[in-house]
Amino acid sequence: MAEDKKTEEFYTRLKEQLQGDTEWPAPYLYKFIVPASNEKIAEIEQIFDGLNAEINTRDSSKGTYTSISIRVTMVSPEAVVAKYKQVSAIEGVISL
């Protein structure tokens, strides 16, 4: 339960920071690390489907993980946080 509280505090801080220093809509860069799995990459891509997102992937040197960078124009800090929450529901994903 402490993890949920910590996560919510992170999202609240992120939203406040984005409100303070960005004019919306604005481009935003998401970065995630996932265990090398085409299914997990596809799940993340699905979350950003229809947003005209630029998605780049790169495998780790040993091929056990994949980093995913997603550059997309978001309409508000709330929209940014909502996407993080959607992606965090996928098991094994680390948000950077």
C-alpha cells in the first residue's frame, strides 16, 4: 500500500511540474524499459495508438530488455499522467 501512495505522490509532483513549466498542448517524451517481449511492446504501442506518436525501440546489449522512447504531443499534464498510469498496468514495465 505504501507503494501506491508513493506512486500517487510521484504523479502529483509530475503534474504540478508540467503545469508550471509547459504550455499545453506540447510534445512530451516518454521513456520505458520492458523485458524483451514483442507482446509488451505491442501493448505499449496500443496505448499510444491514434496519437501520431513517434515510437523508437532499442534492445539492450544482451537482448534481455528493450527501451522504448515515445515522442507525442499531449494536450495537458493530466493526459501525460493518464498515459503513464495506463502503461504502468503492464507487468514488468519500468517508467523512466
